[in-house]
Amino acid sequence: QVSPVESGGGRVQPGGSLRLSCVLPERIFSMFAVGWYRQAPGNERELVASITTIDHTRYADSVKGRFTISRDNAKNTVYLQMDSLKPEDTAIYYCNRAPWRQEDYWGQGTQVTVSS
């Protein structure tokens, strides 16, 4: 596996929840902190949550208290539980090393749309 593979996106109403999943290359997942990024139309890609190999987590202020990142070491998978979703959370969500490096490949991402 070269690129991350994200899944779990969809369309939800404001206040709803989604759980994203991402399988990362083992060489990245096992050695580095990983995170979830998002990019909305016209915006830069931003890091919204990250988790280290020893489960230390960090969140962007915009998602703190609403999003929870976790990892399953047996599956090389990182999750993002998103609750109390807002329209401004609408974006394509990606996962990768955190912080990412120039040599990292990006996956296709998964679209999250929050709309009534």
C-alpha cells in the first residue's frame, strides 16, 4: 500500500455524527504520528486532529470537544468520530502523517457534507 485509503464520509444534517476511517501504509502508521486533514473549496488543507504512536492527541480549536481521533494498531487504521457537526465542517477529509512531508502520497479523501 502506498496511499492512505479514507472512508465513511456522507451527508448529514447539522448536529449529526459521522465516523471516518483511514487505512495507512504500515511504514507510516507504525512509526509516526498521524492525523486527519480537511480541505474546503477555496481553502488550504488544514490539520484538524492528530494522534501519536502513544495516543497523545491534539485538535484544532474549531473541532475541539466535538471530534475524537483514535487508532487501531492491529489494523493500521485511524478513526475520526465527528459529533455535533456544523455546516462549516463540510470538506473533503484526508488522513496522513502529521505533520505531512513532501514525499507522502495522498489518498482520494472522503467527502463530508453538513447541510439541512
